[in-house]
Amino acid sequence: MPTIFDNIDEKLLEGLKDALKVAERGDFCVGYFNLRGWRRITEEVDALSGQDGIPPCRLIVGMSTGVDRTVRRHYNHESEET
């Protein structure tokens, strides 16, 4: 069963560090990114070796919007805020 990190009983930072210690690579997809948080796992990320020509760490950052909203914005010239 997957672990739910609520930062009360189960701490995300501790769980992430433990997982990275036994991993060969890390793939992360996040909505938001903060360098202060990243610095807390740099030692574990730097120790990753990668495999099969894939970089040891890949990071995708950003919230996506629906295709319909993107098309509407393009054709109606809506602002990015809407």
C-alpha cells in the first residue's frame, strides 16, 4: 500500500530521502518548485547514478491547463490570468 505523507505522522522529506538512498534515478513531476526545498535533498540526488543513458534526475515543473482553455484563450485572445 502506498504511503501517504501528511507531515504529521509521516514526513515527506524523510520518506523522500529514504527512497532516494536506494534509487538509481529520480523522476519528479511537481506543480510548484522551490529551491529551498530542493537543497534539502541535493546530497541524495547527487548520489544518483542514472541508468541506460537516462539522466540520474529529471524534473518537470508546472501546472497544466486544459486543452479547451488553451484553445479558447488563443482564439478569444483571453488574458493569461483567466
